[in-house]
Amino acid sequence: MKINILTVALSFFTLAAVAQKSEIRNAGDAVEDGNYTEAKAEIEKAEPMLADANDKWKERFYLYKGQAYLGSGENVTVEDMLTASEAFQKAAEMGSTEAQDGLLNVRNSLVQSAVDDQNAENYKSASEKLLTSYKLNPKDTLYLYYAAANSLNAQDYDTALEYYKELRDLGFDGAEIEYLATNVETGEQEAMPKEQRDLMVKTDEYTDPEDRKSPSKKGEIAKNIALIYINQEKMDEAVEAMEDAKRENPDNVMLIQAEADMYYRMGDKEKYNELMKQVLEKSPDDPTIYYNLGVTTAELGDTEGAIEYYEKALELDPDMSEARMNIVVAILAQEREIIDQMNQLGMSKEDNKRYEELEEERLEVYQEVIPYLEDAIEHDPENVEIIRTAMNIFSALDQEEKAQVMRKKLEELQQ
């Protein structure tokens, strides 16, 4: 009787093992044919009996499972990618070299899918996929950085703050070496992998190889942590976060810039200007700094100072149209004060005299702004607002011929 029971048990075990091998083999065949749905079904059949399989068949099982859930790598859910990565990891631990390639394919698919989401402005999904890629290989901290940036774009400030604080605690720097060479045909610098760059320079197609280190991202991370705290109305935490960052990098220009941005967001324009002048000392040829100082100086009511900053920005970057526009805005802002004074006058003889004086001051403002308007139109001939402003000012100055030219330009642009 005991012999019969043993014989039945052995027979059952043999049949189960044969069926299991058959299903694993079928899963592999389905993967090879690109029929991933069928492969998943075969994997599900085999999984309950996996404990009875030997290591060779377990390795195949996990490899095929990873391949089935990854599929072609397109339109794969994050859940399926995680399932695939776990299966590949197990197969790799058992010695499968194909599984190592599978893990790399999972990460590449996650990143490409995240890029597609980001381009479609689906920032939350992009962040989740980038975080998953980071978790698959925690050495790839750059993916955590991009996950944080996408959470910020999604206005998911709590998640973004969590990721940025983790990056800060990890000491993430983010500075990279870019390998550049100049394309002889176009005359433009192009970035490429070092090996490719070195090879291309040996031809006649590229010249002037250059290795350039990109700026550290620590300043940006500190700034974003502080700005998130400001958004959450946690001003003390914002200042503390910036102070912590500065203690480690007191001379970091990016951090000084970040601190300036923080105070600007807090509404302290004077502190902003003070810090931006420190940035200017370290980067005296950056037109953007002069431009930003122009904006806040104008907001503080110093029109002449603002114009000086804008003009310096234009001296360094003649194509900075925003600076030209802001010079026009800064000059015409003086008109508002004149009009307010005019509106407060009564009908007395003295008031009428003062009204005429103010009208002359107003026309002087118009005369002052004309060269800047003409310069702005020359550099941006299709800007409807600047042309309309010029038309109105020429009309106010009784320069009807010039006003008519502007009117015609306006009509042409609006057709």
C-alpha cells in the first residue's frame, strides 16, 4: 500500500514538472513571436508550480516573465515595468546575462515614456516613471532630480519638496562634463559622447574640441526648496533652508542668485537688489543679471536706475528685446504720476497754468521715449503693442506723418 502511494506521488510530481516546463517553454516561444499577452498567460499557469522547478527552469521563467511584461517597451504601464524589473532582477541573480540587458531595457523604456509624458505636459506621470527608474538603480540620482522637476511642474509641491530634500541630503551636485566640437559646415558647437567627439575631430568635419563642465545644480535645488516653503507660506523654513545651503557653499554664485530669487518672491525687493549686486560682482558680463536688476529697480520706483541697468543689458546683448520694451515702459511710467497730478487740479487760473506745465512735462516724456520706441520697432518690427504705442505718441505730438506710417504697419499686421 505504501509503495502504491509513493508511486502515485512520484507520478504526480513528474507530470507537474513536465507541464510546468511546457508552459515556461510556451511563454518563451510566445515572447519570441511578440505575443506578450499569451506569454503572460503561460507565465501565470506556471507560477503556482515554480517551487518544484530546478534553478535552470526558474531562471528561464523569470527571464520570460520580465520579457512578457516589458513587451515591446511601448505603452507599458508603470506596474508592468516594475513587475518586469523584479523578474529580470531575479533572473540576473541566478546568472542570466539576458536579464541584465532586460533591466537596462526597462530603465530605458521608463525614461523614454517619461520624456513622452513630459512633452505632453503629463508631469505627474513623468515624475512617477523617473522615480521608478531611480529606484531601479539608486546610483542614477539624475533621474530623482528630473522626477523632482516634473513634480514641481505638476504643482505637486509636497512630492517635489520630498525629492529635493533627498537630493540635498545625498549631496547631489548634478554637474556634468559636456564634450563639444564645432561643426565646420554650420559653424556651431555640438555636444556628443566623448568617444564620438574625439573620432569626429579626427575628420575634417569637426574642429575645436572642448570639455565643458555644466554648472552645479545645488543652487537650483536650494532655491526650489526655499520657494516651495514660500509657496506653503513657511517663511522661516525657507530662510533656514537657504542659510543651510549657504553655509556649505558661501561663495556659490548660483546660491546667491537663488537667495535673491527667494527674497524677490517674499516681496523684499531691496534685499533682492542687494544680493543681485553681489552676483553682478562675480558675473559682471551677464546681461540677464542687469535685466533682472532693471526690473526690480523699476518696481522700487527708481526709473533712471532701471534704465541704466536695461541699457547695460543691451550693451552686452543687443538682441535682448525685453530690455528695450522695459525701457519704454519705465519712461512712460512717469506719465502716470503726471496724469494723477493733472486730475487733482481744479479750475482756477493757477490750476490752469499748472495744468499747462504738466502737459508740457507729459510731452517731454513722449519726446524722450521716441528713440527707444523706434529702436524697439527696428529690432522687433512685428510687435503690435509697440507699434500701437508709437502711433499714439506720434499723434499726441502732432507728428501725423509718422503716426500714419505706424497706423499702416498696424493694419498690415492685423490683416
